[in-house]
Amino acid sequence: MKRYISLAVLLTMALGILAQKVTFYSPEFEAGVRAHIGLEKTGDVLQTHTDTITSLDLSGLGITDIRDAVYLTAVKRLDLSYNEITDISPLLALESLGELDLSNNQLESINILAFINTGHLEVDVANNHISDFSYLFSSTKSELTITGLNDQMAKEQPYFELYQFYAGVDGDRKPVIMYRGYTNIASPLYLQAGFEQQTAQLDGESYQVGIPGSPTAVTQVTLTNGENSVTTYVVPSKELTVGGGKSIVMETGLPNDYELLSASAENGTVEIAGNSLKYTAPAVAVSDVVNFSYYQGHTLKGFSRFFINSGLTTKPGDANGDGVVTVTDAVTIISHISGETPAGFNTKAADMNGDGLVTVADAVQVIDLILREK
């Protein structure tokens, strides 16, 4: 009996250790782990969470301290690129590690990897400040394959790297720019469109910002610090009217070295013709949305949306487009709100209060309209 009690106690202790809360040294490292396991906002990160991670991308988070790597007991692939790491000694604890990306950091030496015991380890160290690799070609505990040896930078060398930069539209149909990168250049950084500009920053974080001047036509936007710059074209969303069964050619206005690679419509059909889109509405007139993306070479440069009106005469309250306002229109609005939008639904007619949204308040106003007319 004593033996079983002892086993039970040991099992309880083991479970307590496995369920132990992880206390992080680095908030940036913690944010990356939380995003990976789906606990971005609340909830404790437990050792049972980190023990199951086999592949983890922590690139571009501004990490300087990687002492929290000791919690990644099962990790096989670890991406730490585009951070500000100077010390990698905590990685010695990762005996399952097989692939490691340390490129674009602030490392001056990786000699400590001579003592890592992983069997075989592939390491990318491009764009650091390492001047001597000779120690790693002597005796090492693991078989090391190192890439990026010849792609090192002098420590004082200016660094301007943008690895995400493209245009888009937000939920309010307004043009935006998404960007992410890193620089050690102290000069101010700006996002510029025409003669208007706003401040920007490259610190490893991802940003979404409105376009200066809110262009209504295709325009070029540049991210620059005066010496370095990158550009893309913005295609603002626009509203078009297409009747049932009709077609229209929609010009994007993009330059010839840009290419449309994907386009889709929620209800009708759309075809790509160079940098133009040919949209064909369904036989029954209905509002629609056309989504498309565009590239320059192999790089995504932006995406946008064109909004299609049905071409029906808009009579306030005539949500189903049959020309009269009845209780059926109120029911049609409720169906749309519940996610079951009927064919022929007229968004403009349904938006009784003109706030740009279709809600229960609009259905109530339709009923009021019917009662007033009786």
C-alpha cells in the first residue's frame, strides 16, 4: 500500500511540474510564443504548452534576450531572424534542434555552438557582424552546417531592410499600407504619397497605416528615410454599377511592370485581362464585391476591392428589389443580418438610416414606413 501511495504522490508532483506556469524574461519572446499557441491576450502559458512546440517562428519581433529558449524542450526548427540578438548561449539547452535561423541579428560570435549537442544542426547566420568562424571548424559536439558565412556586415554598416510592404484597403474601404522591417539608421523615416507624408518606423513590428491624402485614384506611395526607399502603388476601392447579366471592364490603373495574379467575385464572375478586370454580373441583379491582388515580379505589392451595385433603382426600404416596400423587405433585412442574404438584396435600399450599415434598426424603420403609408 505504501508503494502505491508513493507512486501516487510522485505522479501528482510530476503533473504539477508539467502544469507549471512559464515565467518569461523577454516580453517579445513571450508574445511570439503566445501567438503560436493561440494565447495572445490572456491565460497562463504552461510548460505543457511549450513542451509540445516543434517549430516556432519568432522572426522580426525585436527580441534581444533569448533566455526563454530553455522552455522549448522539443523544438526542432527555430527562426530567430530579424531580431537584435547578441548572445545565443541559451540555445545549448535545445537538444532536439535541427534547423536554426539567426540571420539579420547583432551577433559577433557563434563559437558557443561548438558545444551544442543536437546531432546535426543547420544554421543560417547571414547579415550579422561575425568575423571569425575558425573555432567552429575544429572539434564540435554536433555536425554543423553553416550558411551565410560570407554575408557578414561591418558593425557600423548602415542597415535598412524591409521585408513586408504592400497596399490594401481596410474594412471602411479606405486605402492603407502594411509594412514591417528593421533599420539601424537614425534618420527620420516617412511614408509619402505625392506632397503629403507621415512618420513611419522600422523596428521589427508590423504596422498598418492610412495613406496620406486618402487617394481616390491609383497613386504611388514611398517609404523613405532620404537615402533608402521602397515604393508600391495603391489601388483605392471604388463603386461601380452593373445590371443583371451585364459585363464591365474595370481598369486598375497599375503600371505595366505590375501584374494581377488573383481575382474573385462573391456572386458574379471575374476574368483578368492584363491589368484590367472583366466582371460579369449574375442573371439576377445583385450587389457584389470583387477582390484582387497584384504583384511586381514575385513580390506582393497590394490588394484591393471593387464594389458592385446591382443597377436597380434604389427605393428606400425596397430591400428585395421588387419595386414595392412590404413586410417582406423587413424579413429580407433580418435574413441578411443573420447571414443568409437573399438573391437580389439591395444594400442601399436596406440602409434606411444611411449609416452605412444594415441592422435591425433599418428593419424597424421599414415597418414604420409601411404603417405610415397605410
